[in-house]
Amino acid sequence: MDLDLAIRGGTIVTSSGRYKADVGIRGGRIVAIADTLTAPDEIDATDRLVMPGGIEAHCHVAQESAAGLMTADDYRTGSISAAFGGNSTFIPFAAQHRGMSVAETLELYHERGKDSVLDYAFHLIVTNPDQQAVEHDLPEAFRQGITSLKVFLTYERMMVADSTFLDVLALAKSAGGLTMVHAENNGMIDWMSRRLVAAGHTEPRYHAISHPALAEAEAINRAISLSKLVDAPLLIVHVSTREGAELVARAQAEGAKVFAETCPQYLFLTRDDLDLPGMEGAKFMCSPPPRDAETQEVLWQHLARGTFTVFSSDHAPYRHDESGKLANGPEATFKQIANGMPGLAARLPLLFSGVTSGRITLEQFVALSSTNAARLYGMYPQKGEIAVGSDADIAIWDPAETREVRLEDQHDAMDYTPYEGMRLTGWPVAVLSRGERIIEDGACVAEPKRGRFVTRGPSDYFGRPGITVPEMDPARNFGAMVKP
Ligand code: URP
Ligand code: ZN
Ligand code: ZN
Ligand code: ZN
């Protein structure tokens, strides 16, 4: 068979196993996997791991925050940074802001997305699911392959009421889509914040105090309960606590269609990182906040036992200057500082350190970095797999390379990385997207704007039966049928 390119001599790793073979590529797709393949163009992958390119499924680029602050990264710098981190696809958010319709939101983000060097999709952040949205714009978004929505239970300018959340869950379910939720109790955070600020406790470290673990547990429990009422699939994003992970694991054991995500900041940082002099701690402010060393261990255990389907960066890049964290001056209270931290390039090397330390297997690394996201978000097997017929989206890793995380290697628009100086073993050395080299020899060699919008289908995971609560069971029908 005529090939354009062959990757030779490496160990292929998928979410279900590993084996030595060559990979043959033609027309941007994997067309052969065999012992020995030759091609006019070859990549030597001896002593290397050949894995599906990472799929970054939670990041904010070219997006205004709730307070109107633009992220430092756009689709160009964000996609390049993600590529350096071993990713070949990413799914940023298209955020509906006050006064914008869902249709206008999508039009805006389709324009922004054109700068991407990686293939990309959008999750739609819904803040105002009004009649126009529910009856027309959201079903239309699903038809256009945007099959996941995110709602917030906190942030005054973004949050939705429980009954509105139920509307979104039911609508997404009927369209085969997935609802994602930022689950923290807004009232608890607001109450604690007001008291802390009134007492003069305004430094970044109080951001972590004002987001107690209980606020996450309460909102996760509520979100799971709401999803069970209408038997709709739900993904809890950025779970940061033991209590949250345990609630998810329990719901999964009951058979509920509940999925969860965690992020590197909850495995590698703690609330003590916010406790730096002056405004330095602002670099480590995100919501929910990093917790403690014991929680890090518990979250690693939940990664290993499968509670988490995806592991994402939640890259929310605000520089440590007047354009970002310091926009409200050096005297700002923690309530006036943008939340979020970068992680597009660091996510996968950080996760790989869990392979090196024996906390997760290589196969779990592939599942968490790529394959599960492709399945959950309706891109499988086009993305997230090394198999004949899949896009040739491939990351080649050197599992033995050891080096430190450095800002200059992130290639994003940021002026810091929260992981600076961490010494990690296992790094991506080359990345292909649809058979084209995009990262090679430490450089980005991608054509500008080469990324394509990925039209997604329904999730792979929704086929299995879920939970029907008695009051919603048509078979029981206590005299009043309620359709979700
Ligand atoms: O602090 C964070 N995570 N900022 C980004 C927005 C969000 O909540 O995901
Ligand atoms: Zn969030
Ligand atoms: Zn986020
Ligand atoms: Zn660079």
C-alpha cells in the first residue's frame, strides 16, 4: 500500500493495551498498522511511545470572563501551546454573555476559532436559556455538532437557577447532548467572602478560604440529584475535593449517568500556594481552589479507579499584570482578581508523572488524556484512537526524558506558569495532526490557521440505562405524567 508517512519502531499505546508496530498514514488518516511499513517519509520512534494526540477538553481561550476580562490566549497561541503539550485537538468554550443570543455567541466563536492550528470544537456556556434558545438556537447548535453545554451554579453573572438547570438537562438529553456543570454553592461563597473582606482579610489566600470544600460537595450533590430527576447525562467539571469525588463515585455505582473531570491544579498545588507575599498568591487563584496534600492523593486514587472520565487543564489564562490578575490594581481584594490559571502545555506531562510514579498505568494515561474525551464528547473514533480509519492525530513521547517545567516552554501568552520548576519525567517529542507534523524538534511547524472545526455527534456513553426516580416513571404514573 502506498503511504505518505510511516511512524516506525515505536510502542503503540491505546486505552486498552500496548504493542510494538509501525503506523502507516495516507491522506491524513491511519491506513495501516503492521510489523514493518515503509514510506517516502518516515519518523523513527525507537524507544518512544506512539499515542493518540491529547484532547484538551476544558480550556478558555479568546473568551471574556464573567467580569468582561479577555483571556491572554486566543485560538492561535492557545492551540500552539496545547500542541507543545502533546495535544492534537482542543475544545474551548463559546460563552454566551448577557445580552447575547446563543446564535450570536456561536457566530462570534466560529470567527475566533479560525486562528487555531489544532482541530477544535466548542462547548457552549449557556447563561440565558430563554425561549428562543430552548426552542431554536440550542437544538440548532446540536445539529451543527456542538453537543455539550456548560452551566454555572455560581458567579452572579453566569449562574442559573435549579429549575433552569433542569430545563437545560432535559433539552440536552433529548438532543443526545451532555450538560457540564461548574458546581459550587454560590451562597456559601458569597457569605464567606463578604465576611472575610469586611474583616480586612482581602489577600489572595482568602480566596481559597472563601470556597470551602462543603460548597463544592453541596452543589455536586444538588447537580447529581437534578440530573437523576430527569435521567440526563451530567459531567461535573473540575472536581477538587474528596467529598465531591465520593459523591460522583456513589452516583456512578447506582447507575446514574454522571461523569467527572479533575485538573492538574488539584493534584499538584495546594491552598498554601496562594499564601505568598503581596499579590504573588494571585497566580494560584482559580475556582474551585487548590486544596491540600491529602486531597491530592485521594484525587489520584479516583483517577486510578475510574471515577474521573477526563483530566483537563481548565486553562484560564490571565497574566500577572494590568491586563489580567492586576487589572484592579495592587490593592484589589481577592473578589476583584480574575480566577484561573494556565495549563495547556503542562497538563499531559504532569499527568504522565503519575505513570512514572506508578499511580496510573500508561493505558489509563491514554484514556484520560485523549480517548475518553473523544468518546464522551462525540468525536470517537475519528479522534482519540490509534486505529485504521482514525485521523492520524498522534503524539510521540519519550518516557525517559526528564526536565523541568519552564515558562518559555509553554509557548502561551502568559507571563508565568504555576508549575515552574517542577521536575517531570516523560515528555512529548513530536505531534501530528491529520498526518501533518505540527510539533517537531522542539518547534511548532504547523501552518497558521490549519485547524478545522470538528462536528461532534452524541456521546458514546449514553446508551446504557440510567436511573428513573419513581415520581418520573411513566410506568408508575402517579396520576400526572411529567415529560422531561
Ligand atoms: O477559575 C477558573 N476555573 N476560571 C475559569 C472559569 C471556570 O470556572 O471554569
Ligand atoms: Zn468552572
Ligand atoms: Zn473552566
Ligand atoms: Zn514559543
